[in-house]
Amino acid sequence: MSILSALRLTRAPGSAFVVMGLYWGVFAAHVPVFRDRLGVDDAVFGSLLLGSSLGLLTTMWLAPRFDQKLGRAALPVAAALLALAWIAPALAATPLAFAIGMVGVGMASGVCDVVRASATW
């Protein structure tokens, strides 16, 4: 297999890697802003971040069904859902709203991750 054919085969999963890396990277850079806006200390903020782990756990059940149902459209739809999911924690004004938003981000991120692993165009 040549490098060009490998790049063609991995175009979709590679794009999803870029999307996820950008979203999580930008989030990591803004963590101090979110923490200060919510008015919580580091320990509480760390606990709020566990919401994404809860969302990721649900994707073990959800992602295979999502992938099977949407087929080739699963990866673009999952990436769009990830983009939309980041809106909730970005706009959250209370710790509970932030934690719930992070559950949604975890779910969307997990679906995108699982679907990306099975995507070849």
C-alpha cells in the first residue's frame, strides 16, 4: 500500500482526529476561564469534569447503534454533534449546568471516537 492510498483511506478518521483535538485543546486552554466564571475551586471543577466521563460511559452502548443506523453519514453527524455539544458548557452559568453540558460533550466525543475508528471512505 502506498502512502497516498493510505492517506486516501484514512482521510475521514484523520479529519475526526483533527476535530476532536481542536475542541479538546481549545477547552483545555479555557479551563481557567470556565472555573473562574463558575466561581468554584480546583477540586469542585475537577469533579464537574467527571461529567464528561459519565457521558463517555454511555457511548459504549450508544455508539455502535449510532454507527449502524447512520452508516457513512455517522462520522460527519458525530462531528457536528460534538460541535453542538460544546455550546452547553461554554454557556453554562452554574456548576450543575456545566456538569450536565460536560455529560453531553462526553457522549458526543465518545460517539465521534468510536465511529471514527470504524470509518473508512
